[in-house]
Amino acid sequence: MTETSPGPMDGLMHGQERSHWIRLRTQILLRWTAIFGQLSALWVAQSVFGLQIHALPCYLAIGVSALSNIIALFIFPMNKRLSEPQNHLMLVFDLLQLAFLLFMTGGLNNPFALLLLGPVTISASVMGLWSTMVIGTLAILLVTLLMPYHLPLMTASGLVVAMPDLFLFGNWAAIVIAILFIGVYSYRINAEIRSMSDALVATQMALAREQKLTDLGGVVAAAAHELGTPLATIKLASAELIDELDDQPDLRADASLIRDQADRCRDILRSMGRAGKDDLHMRQTPVAALIDEAAEPHMDRGKRIHISEHPQDGTVGEQPSVLRKPEIIHGLRNLIQNAVDFATANVWVEIHWTKDQLWVRISDDGTGFSSHLHGRLGDPFMRRRSSESERSQRPGYEGMGLGLFIAKTLLERSGARVSFANGKDSGENAVTKDLPSGQSGAVVLVKWPRAKVDAVTGDTPVPKGENRPLQA
């Protein structure tokens, strides 16, 4: 038993595709800001501090940057979304332009050399690994070249402004370390944010689908319930007409047709309404019935699912009636699917409850969770398994960890706490305590405070009284 992966998530924007979200307008605005800063720095250096600078090449480099902005304004619409290669080229251009300005103004003796970190940080934040590595490598190469190769920065009196060699080397080392650290740090943090964002979108999609199925089943069942009486009346009236129209075969055939079609409508509504009724009584269900509903799609997949009840603390005969929430059903269904996928032959679902707690333990007789994954169970987009035996055990499995993440997120949303262990772990483990022999595979414990899910005495009990009509 290990992480399940849901079906294809059409339309879900994955992490490395998010570089396509950056608008050209944003890049142009940032570049205009950089151009204004560069012009201001040159003016201050010349007018205020009287430094001798090769101004013409510097202004030409800044002019090229401004010209590229103007051309982009005329060629592309302002709301254009840049592709990753386009963003990559723009950052390379900005890096080279800044390096040229530094070359003309003292190299690493210029305190503005720290601005080389800017393109690296942007690349690591929004672009893929390859682009980030190229930008980072280019930045380190430029910093290394700027240390020995640059035009000197001189005062009005001709004095060269330069650091001692030790400080110059320290400045180079600090910038290189900053490029590596900030690049790796920004990339890893934003990769985590992107993967979590994608996983949360997948969770919302799964919950929305489950909610739609629940609502659809409820509406159909309500229709079947409400139409039952008029259909029965139609059938009774048509049967009486059939008896009274023996001497009129044509009319008798019409009455028979009406009765048959009424029976057909009843059968159709009955088959469509198997998911339950949208009434107050069906907003709650005994916990065992909820588990049966969650496990039902996996009952005929070649593994035996054993469902058992274990009341605690003298609560025998008082099986809780719980809220029939889509997130609980879908979360438990994902965990049971997990167990069925990786069990050898048997899956056990144990229902325990006390007056204050309700917990469900799902275990199997498979190989259990891999030891190196214990600390990451429930995280989204984990690495794919490389073992050939594991791939053959479940062909086509992506192994991104979304299944467990979705189940854990949905169940925790309902107030549960989800824990993972292996059956072969110590019996003192809270998850595997009192686990029957033979259940040596993966074990998942889902535990609620009973007040969170109890439909009678909980925090959000199902209201009593007559069913309310459906709202249009």
C-alpha cells in the first residue's frame, strides 16, 4: 500500500508551466524601473561624486534596453503572456546588459554588482530547473570574469577606486555563494509552493466531483420519492380502466400502455436514485453504512474487504450516526482504494468508537509503506517509484502522492487526524496498537473527535422535522 494517484487532471497548470503566466507588461515595467535606476546611478556618480566614467558606452547600453522596451510595446499586445524561452532570453539580456555596465564602471569594485542576483532570483522563482541553471551559471561566469577584467573607476583627480585584493576576492565569493544559495533556496521554496498549489487544485476538483455526484444522486432520489405517489395513482387508474374497457380493445390497449409506461418510469427513477435521497434522513447515516458506501466501488476487484465494528467503553449497540459528507466519503474511498491496490489478498476496515472519539483503521496484508517515505506520506507530488516490481504491481501508476494528499486533506477538513504506519511496526505505536495478526502491511488511522461528525449530538447535528422542498 502506497500513494494513490487520481485520474488525469485536465486543465491543471503544473509548476514549470507557470512561467507562461508572466505578462510582457510586467517585464517591461520592471525593465523601465531598472533603466531609471541605472540612469540615476550614472548621473549621481558623475555629478555628485565626480567620478570619471566612460559615459557614452554606458548610455548606449541603457539605450539598447530602452529601445527593446519600445519595440516590444509596438510589436506585442501589453497582455501577452511570455513563454519560458522568451522569459529566459529576456533575463539573459538583462544579465548581460548589467554585466557590461559593471565592466565599464569598475567591475566588482562597484557595489551595484549585487544586482546580478536579480535575474537569478527571478529565474529560480518562476522558471524551470534548466533555465535556472543556465541563468545561475552565466551569472557566476560573468562575476568571475568581472573580477580581473574591467575598466577602472576613477575619481576626478585620477585616483583609482579599487578594493584590496583580499576584499575583492571576498566580494566575488560572497556574490557567487549568494547566487548559489538564493537560486537553490528560491527554486526549492517555489517548487514546494507550486506543487502544493497544484495538489490543492486537484483536491478541490476531487471534492467538487464528489459533491456533484452526491447532489445529483440526491436530486434524482428526491424526484423518485416525490413522483412515487402520482405514478402509483396513474397505475391504479389505468388498471381500473383496463378492467372497464373489455368491450373497447383500442382504448384498453391505450390504458395498458399508460400502465406499462408508469411502471417503466418507476423502474428508471428507482435505478437512478440508488445513491440516496436528498432529505434530512439521508444527510446522516450509520458509520458502517458510510464505510460500505466508500468501499463499494472496490468490492469486486479481487481482494476481500473485511469491515468490522469495535465499540469501546460500553457503547455496544450505539453505533454512531455520522454526517454524510462528500469529503469523508471520498477521503475514505481513496484510502480503501490504496489498500486494495497494494494488498496481497485482504483489506481490513475496522470501525472503533467511544462516547468522545470515532476512528477508522484501514490495513492490508501487502508489503507496507517504504521506510524512506514515512516522513513524506501525505505530501503531494512525491517522486515516482523506480522499482520494476512496484511498477509491475500497479501498471500505469504515476506515484505522485496526490491520492494520499487528497484523502488526508479532505479528511482533515472534516476534523479528522490521519496517521500512517506499517503493521510490522511496534505494537506500542498508536496506529498499530492491538492490530490483529496477519495485518502486516500499511496501516492508516483516521480519528475524529465524535462531536465533529456525529449527526445527532455533534457540533452540527442534522435538523429534525419534515423534509424541506428543493430550491429552484
